[in-house]
Amino acid sequence: MPQDTIEKNASPRVQSSAIDACAAVLEDTQQIPRHPAGSAEATACIKAGSPVVLVDSGLCASASQWTPEYLVQNFGSTKCDVFKSAKDSKMFRYHDRNKNEGGYEFVPPTSSLSLTMDEFSKACETFEGHLYYLQQVLNDQVGPKIVQDFVKFRWDYLTSLQTTGGWGPLTTNVLFVGQKGVVTPCHYDEQENLFAQVQGRKRCVLFEPKHFESLYPFRVGHPCDRQSQVDFTNPDLTRFPLFPQARGMEAVLDPGDVLYIPKYWFHHIISLDNTVSVNFWYHASPVGDIVYPLNFAQKMAMTRNIEKMILTTLRSGSEVGPFLRMLVNGRYDTDDNHTSPSHDRT
């Protein structure tokens, strides 16, 4: 990790600790398993809700010619959603400034633009300390050749995965076109995600839901809800002391690979080349019989629902923390004067 990415005013010891934390979290990883699409091993991962790289699926084979040049020639005049990084930054933290139920002071980390594919391509060529990242929903409004390629995706295979995983309906497909170096910082989604790599390579680092406390997501009601507050290139270990405990799994996706990212799994993604990707988001499976003890993903869902309920009732993000402390302090942060017999639940 380059030394100049660490705060210049920090002491040498703090700098060293932050560098070590970065290295440990992003380098001390396990490999996400890679299995041939349709194999028993791949099916087992989908059923278990575990990450897997599906190899040789041919899912988006009809998009294999989607180079930046091909997209410029065939995308038409559709205005696309494009994000522009801050000066000298590679980070593209997702945000929704229209969803600020907590009333937080907020400065968007990126600029939002509406550009044609041709305008986007030209912006990428005029480097002035900014990077650009296109994220466009695929629909019938894009160029006819793109639509033709899109309808030739292996939808039968997608349906089989949906059935195997017991997922809900497909909600959206998004086309991602990014420059080399683009970073989508660590975050989680509430949907099942199949992420297909079309052009270039991406490094994907995933963290189980059990690392929730180590990754410090923004509050529900904040425009950056679901995003980790931790800057992985320059972690503030005073604010986020548990961050070094996070340990992940990773894979480098090559063209043709499809990564299954289960709901509530955190993911941090780095473009190693100029890249083109397509994802498929599915609603989570309907809630069936609840089995105890609850898993970490279920507890994250509970956390979100509780936060939403409290914020909706109090109508102020600044009141949520004091309310929770009032609930917990002296009662649930200690077992003194309380007994809690364990029960085997069946």
C-alpha cells in the first residue's frame, strides 16, 4: 500500500497500523471456489447461499463483442447514468441523496452525469484527475443490436439458478462500464446477485455477514446506507478499531466468469483493466420456516428493520443513537442482576 495514501499528519505508529490493517484485510483472503456451471459443486454452493465463480456458463456469450468501441457504435443516443469520481480519487461509493431520512449533512462522494455512450467514451479519454463509471439499466430503450445480444443471454440457465437457489423474481439488469482502477467500495445488497464479467478483469473481495461489526456500515436512513464507512486505503483505526478483524474471500473474474454474490454479503470490487460487466439482481427467497439460531444474514435483516422502525417513529437520525443507548445501557450491556437461562429451541 503506497505510503502517501495514509494521512500525512498521522504518527509513524498509526501509519504502520493502518498499512498493516489494509494489507491484512485485502491480502489475507481465501479463494472463492470456482466450479463449472451446472456441476454438482456449483449447485451445492447456490443452494447453500455461498459465493461461487461459475465457469464456462456461456451466460452472456452473445455479449462477448461488447468492447467499448462496439458499445459506442451500437448503444444509440440513450442517455446513461454515469458517475464521475472526485479529483484524484478512484472511489465510487454508492449513494442516494434522495434517501436521507435521517436528515444528515451530506456531500456526494461522486458527481452524477447523464451521457450517451459516445460522450462517456470521450470523457474517459480526457483524463483530468477523474475517473468515470457507467451504470445503466438494460432495457428496450438501448440500441437494437444491444437488445438483440441481450435477448440471446442464456435465460434458461438463469431460471435454473433461480429455481435452485429458491430466489424471488428477477428485478433488474445493470450494465457496468468502467475504467482501469475504478473501485466500488465495500457494501452489501439485500438481493441475490449474479455478476457476469464480459470484458477485462475485476478483483472481487467478499466478506460474510458475520463481519458486520468490523465493516461499520452507514446507518439506515443515510444516503450511503449499506456502504461500509471504512476507507480501505486509509482506515481510521481510532473510529473503526475492529476493522483489522475482517477477513474475506476473493476471486479475479475473467471474461466469461459469473460470480454469485449472496444477499447481505459485503463486496469490494476493483477494476484491474477497462471493464464491462452485467449483473442480474433477484429478490431474496420468501421467508419460510424460521430455524434457530438465526444466521448472520437474518440478524442483519432484523437490524435494518429495527433501525427503520425507530427512525420512522423518531423522525430524526440524531435521536436514534440516544434511544438505543437508553434501551441497552445498564440492561443489555451487562448480565449483572439478570439471569438468562438458555433454552434449546427445536
